[in-house]
Amino acid sequence: MLLTVILGIIAGVASPNFEQQVKGALEGVLLADSPLSPKELTLLTFSICLVAASILAWIFGNGSALALAIGAALGVFGPRLIDRIKSGNKPDYDS
């Protein structure tokens, strides 16, 4: 179960790094007429990373959907929480 949480954390942290690769792969195939919005691209990339993490958890034989979801939430919001704790004030993520 701990491995599944770790895989979820990795999926959450790694998803922003793969957005450009996913966008590049989809531009030539699907997005000629209607491009994705930035939020849709972020969600699609996160979903792809989460599916990859769930496949790895299944291969290792200890896949738990709850553990994967908790790990993914920690991976997505963990860097923001760490920044907030380090800075001591509320960071501005909209700009």
C-alpha cells in the first residue's frame, strides 16, 4: 500500500512536467480544429500520469485506488503546502 501512495505522489508531482509532451503529441493528431484549454491539458496530463501509476501498482500487485488517490492528492498539493509553510504567508498561485 505504501508503494501505491508513493506512485500516486510521483504521478501528481510529475504531471506538470509532461504537459508539453502531451500537447505536442496531441497537436498533430487530434487538435487541428479545436485545441485544448490549459486546464483541460493539465487534467488530461494528470489523468495519463495517474493511469500509468495505476498500471505500475497493478504490476507490482498492491494496487489500491484509495491509496493511489491519496498519493496523487499529496503529489499535486504537496509542493504548494511546502511553499506555504516555508514562506509563512499565503502564496499567490494565480499569477
